[in-house]
Amino acid sequence: MNKIHHNFDVLVIGSGAAGLSLALKLPSHLSVAVLSKGKLESGSTRYAQGGIAAVLDSADSVESHVADTLEAGGGLCHEDAVRFTVENSRQAIEWLIDLGVDFTRAEDSGEYHLTREGGHSHRRIIHSKDATGRAVENGLVRRVKAARNISLFENFVAVDLIKQADPATRRLRCTGAYVLNIAEDRVETFSCKATVLASGGASKVYLYTTNPDGASGDGIAMAWRAGCRVANMEFNQFHPTCLYHPKAKSFLITEALRGEGAILRLPSGEAFMERFHPLKELAPRDVVARAIDHEMKRLGADCLYLDISHKSPEFIREHFPTIQARCLQYGIDITSEPIPVVPAAHYTCGGIVVDTHGHSDLKNLYAIGETSFTGLHGANRMASNSLLECIVYAHSAAASIADSIGKIATPITAKDWDESRVTNSDEDVVISHNWDELRRFMWDYVGIVRTIKRLERASHRVHLLQKEIHEYYSNYKVSSDLIELRNLAVVAELIIQSAMGRKESRGLHYSLDFPETAEIAVDSMLVPTNFAAQEIIVSAPEKTR
Ligand SMILES: Cc1cc2nc3c(=O)[nH]c(=O)nc-3n(C[C@H](O)[C@H](O)[C@H](O)COP(=O)(O)OP(=O)(O)OC[C@H]3O[C@@H](n4cnc5c(N)ncnc54)[C@H](O)[C@@H]3O)c2cc1C
């Protein structure tokens, strides 16, 4: 079979808000490849409803946005990262507006309409009705399609990163990735001077999630295997309100509904949030998700209800057209009845450790967006800070690449992907079975409320699965399902390991065995045995499988 090699200045793995913003911010003389596992719009970005947090109102301030983020983050936010993000928020939004993103304006003043969400002390969420992610993604896609220096590769799945020794320092550096071309069913080699992981989160590791199918933590797993540190993986945000309906797959009911006055109710109709937090429905997400989980378990209920029917039908139609239309498809008229809801895995707060320019531990490897750990979110992400983080860090990483790329030596030709010892699988059921098993035990044992016993059970199971997956991976040709399963197992192990190490309850990590919060807040920093920042190369370490 012909071996295919691609050469670019920059390889961007991911086409969501982070990856596309970075690609557009790079100087136009650089050749850039952007990969997407499916269609360009297949990541989480398109699904974002609520909006983007930014300091835009004269009554608001950087200090206030910083203080709210630190408060939500449960003592674990890195204040420098929070300040960096918030201080650059206005500029990030202005860039999107210049790109043509159509944010909603207030009818009376004509100014951009700002909404409020849980944890925010001001109205600071700029939005495009209730489909902000779609507006942002569409704006970015339009621009990248028109950019002559950017090549787009849809249905290309990165399998693993390529490492080579830097000719000058002998230190390892990243020089691209092996990538499965799904249409041609072959693994191709992408060589480049700088590689950017913009591959989104890992919420697919849980049975119930608001995320699209590709959110399997590929970037985190690839970076870990390549020797990068990963931090705070135990902090998985569960969105409190996902539509509960047998036919609705992963449909989120935005927090903005609660921001505009929607009330959470038990099946009896009773409002209950005041028993859990003085801010009631506007309490931080973790508090709301745990309250719902608690009440569902106490009552044995399949779901609870979110009610906005006390607002006028015109108001609901104007502010929440997508949610209203989608619920109507399932026979629920939100202008006159409450919406059945359950919590679901929503956001990965931890990820690949990076600095304010998105540098990871491996030279010339960057990570931005949900796959990264910048320190912004701490133990709990504040609503609408994530799209902001995508844009701000995409811009800072692009600036760093633009500054440094002239000094990076062209990589030597990488070895071809080696398929000489593998055959076509005749037992794909192994993959689908292990996918289901993994996601179910993560939901049952490593979900909203944890215990040592549950985590030990999960740890035992994930090790068995890892062994089986490794054997399968070594013997059969790769497919996108196998790549994702292999990555999900790595991410699951990292989550379990981090959760077992945290002997307290903080933010999104709640343990019945350790309900108290420790006085000193410490990140869960996992260091791989092949820690890249310390690897000095004697001979070329490339592994092709
Ligand atoms: C339903 C929902 C609502 C949300 N609402 C909001 C909101 O209102 N405000 C807010 O700030 N945040 C919100 N979020 C979170 C926010 O949308 C995400 O954190 C953000 O979009 C992540 O962007 P990203 O660019 O990092 O990744 P994504 O947009 O997820 O994109 C990931 C990209 O990586 C590609 N990829 C992954 N693995 C590979 C691989 N192995 N090879 C090649 N390509 C790969 C995917 O194909 C995709 O193109 C919401 C999330 C969801 C799911």
C-alpha cells in the first residue's frame, strides 16, 4: 500500500472553537493542516447554547469576573490564568464580532444583550439567542474555508503523536502525528514544526453526557502517552439539566433558563433548591447537580423538572427558540409545562498541563481548549468561561508559534506506520462491549458522588479492560472506534487515579468517605513515567505502533 506523508508548518488536531481560532490567528504565510474526526462542526462547540462570559458591561469589572471564577473554582483556580483569561475577554469577543459572529442585541438599547448564569454576579454572558456555539462555529468555519494557507481534513483521526530528537539539544520534540484516514482506511503521516492539540474534552467516558460522540479525550490520552503531565482529571462537571426523554440523545437545557427565572421542581411540583443553597437555582452547577442527584435517589425518581412556564410564551419563544422547538418535537410544550431533566457529564476541567501560551511539557506540542489544563477552572468551571478560554488561549498559542516557528528545524522524515504484524479484526463486538462496560462503570462508580470502595472497583475493572484493549490494539488494524476506546480507557484510568488521590471533597469531586474540604488546595498532578520534560535522547525513540 502507498504510504502517504503530509508536510505542514503547523498541524492542528481539532476543528472546534479552539482549533479554528488558532488556525485563523496564525500568520498567513504558514501552511496549516486542521484535522477533524468527523465533519468540521462535529465537536462540542456547535452545541454550546448559553454563551461566552466576558467583561463588556460598564457596571462589570475584571476584578468581579476574576472573583466569581475563583469562588466557583473551590480554591483550586490559578489566579494568574484566571486574570490572563478575563483581561483578554473583551478582545476575544471583539475578534469574534469582527469575524461576523452575530450576537443578540437588546431590543430597547440596541446594545449587545448580556445574560446571567450560575456563579456570575453580573450579567456578562454574550450570546447568539440560545445557539451561541453554532453561531461561533459557523463564523469560524466560513473563515477557515476561505483561508488559502489552511488545509482542512475531515474524517481524519489522529492516532498518536510523533516524537523526534531535536538536532541541537537532543531533547525530544513533537514533529506531528500518525492519522487514520477513515475514507481510505489507512494511517498517514503528518509532519510539522508545531503540533496543536485542540481535540476537546472526555465526557464520553460517562454513560450519560451532553457531549457529541467524539468527546473521547483523544488529545489527553495522546499527550499522556507522549510523556506530558495531566492534571485535575477528577473534576468532571455534570450539567444539572439534560433533557430526559428516551428519544432525546444528549440534549442540554441551558443554564440560561435558570438565569431567566426557571424553577427546579420535584415530581410533586415542590420547589426544593432553597434547601441546598441560598442562591437556589443560581447556585454553582456542582451544587445544583448534586441536589438533583440527591433528590432523585431519595425519591427513586427517574427525573426531576425544570419549569419556566410562568414566563410569557413570547418571552420563552424569543429567548429560547431552539429549546422550545426541540422539546416540542418530543411533545413537551415548555410554555405551559415543566421540562423533565437529569444530570449528565458535561465538561472536563482537567487536562494536559500548559502555560499561558498553551505550551505542554513536550517541545513544540501545544494544547488549547477543553483538552488543556490552564488552571482557569480549578475544581469547578464557571458557566461560559470555557468558550472564552478556547479563544484566549488559541490567540496566545498562535502568537507563540508565530514567534518561534522560524527557529524550528524541519523534522526528518518520520518512519511509516507499521501494520506488518496486524490483521483485520473479526470480532468487533469486543470493542462495542468494552465501550459500554467502561462508560457504565464510570457512571456508576466514578460519577457525581464517589466512595473509596466504588473507586477501587472502577480501578480494578479499568486495569482489566486496559490489558484486553492493549492486546486487541496490538493484533488488529486500527479503526476509529478502537482508537477512541483505547483513549477512553486511558482517560478513565487518569480520572480514577486522580479521584483516589484526593482525600477530601472539593468543587466537583464529592466523596462520601471524605466529605470535608482540606485547608490547603492542591492540584492532582499526574506525571507519566516517560515525562517528556526530562527525556534526553540517545537514539531515535519513534514508535509507530
Ligand atoms: C451541550 C453543550 C453546551 C455547552 N454550552 C456552553 C456555553 O454556553 N458556553 C461555554 O463557554 N461553553 C459551553 N460548553 C462547553 C464548550 O462548548 C466546550 O468546552 C468547547 O466548545 C470546547 O471547544 P474545543 O475547541 O476545545 O473542542 P470541540 O469543540 O469539542 O472540538 C474538538 C475537535 O477535535 C476533533 N478531534 C478530537 N479528537 C480527534 C482526533 N483523535 N483526531 C482528529 N480530530 C480530533 C473533533 O473532531 C473536533 O473537531 C458546552 C458544551 C456542550 C457539550
